[in-house]
Amino acid sequence: MSTARQATWRDMRQFASGRECEILSKLRSNTFTRSHRAPLLLLLCCLSPISARADAGIPMIAIAYPAILFLIIPVIAVEAAYLRLRLRTGWKNTLGAVAKANAITMLLGFPLAWLILFLLELAIWGVADWSGLLKHFERSPGSQLATLLATVISSPWLGPGTGETWPILVAFSVLLIPSFFLSAYVESVLLDRLGWLLCERPSTPSVWRANALSYIFLGLAGCALVWYQLRRF
């Protein structure tokens, strides 16, 4: 492996504690140089998401996805209730259509959104290393703005830190943003354009608002659930 590539993997992600930013130097060739090791590492982290707070960092899908699946029933209830009251559709059909749409967007959409953001994270840290911005970033460990920015960029896969909880909650919230847009768009297609909702008038704006409400709930309840789980360990 070339020195430049090794440096890219070494410094590609940064995890922030409350007082400092540290460049990840432990995701080096022994972890990701061979393609068959990455799936193994991800599998091990998913099997034990809390114990994944080690030198390899935290794949946030291992923490966020279980919380989302745990809350999928109240999410469906929030969206179905809003659409029923807003559009005056039948309860049974509305609940069934929303449940099927969420089964697609939650079960498949969130992992896809996470994967896209993870690849974007690798690209950002790679470009930052290639352009020399990473060295400048490294010289400003006390900057709270740099700390927050590093956490946001590294939301798909946080690096090792000092065991603080807030970066995980920030990462969870950031991951919900692209998931919301993907979910709202797909559900609007399924419920309105494909007619799953059996509503005579256009329902796309209402579907987007229903998703906004459900994701506000998901953000608040999800952060509370993740915080509670982390405090137990």
C-alpha cells in the first residue's frame, strides 16, 4: 500500500471529545487494507454495538438501526393518525398502507442512507488529507466548532474518543436527516402516485408533513433510547 493511501486511511476520520479533537490513527492497513476484513469488522461491531467503542470506532448503524426498528410501530402510528385526520381516509387502509411504506423505507432506506453517508465520509477525509486541510484541522484541537464539524462528518462511523455520549447522539440525529428526505420521497410515491392510500385528492404534501412529525418523534425518542442504553454500560 502506498504511503499516501495509508495516510488517508489513518487520518480519514476524527472523533471529538468535549475538549479535544483527535485524528484517528488506528484505522490503518491492518483493519481495512483487505476487502474481506471490512465486512468481518462490521459484523463484529453489529453483534456487539456497545463494546464497539474501541480503537476501530463505532459504526453508527449498529446503534441507530436497532433504535429505529424498536420505534417503528409508534412511527407508523404517528404517520397514520396524521394522514387519517388530514385526508379523512379509512383507518384500516391508511394504517396498512403506511405500515407497508414504512417497512420499505425504514428497513431498506436507512441502511442505504447510512451507506451513502459512509462513502461520503471516506471521500471527505480522503480529500482533506490529500489537500492538506487535515493537518490544519489537527492543529486546532481546542476549537469547539472543529469538534462539532468532525463529529458531523464522521456521523456514519465515529472514531474512538473518550467515552462521551454527546457525539453519538449528534451522529444519530445527523443520520436521520438524509433518512427523512429519502423516506418522505419514497412514501409520497407509494402512497400518492401509486395510490396505496386510496385518496382521491393529492396527498404528497400531507405525506411529507406526516414524515416530518414522525421524524421529530424519532429524533427525540431515539436519542432518549440511545442515551439510556449507553448509560447502562
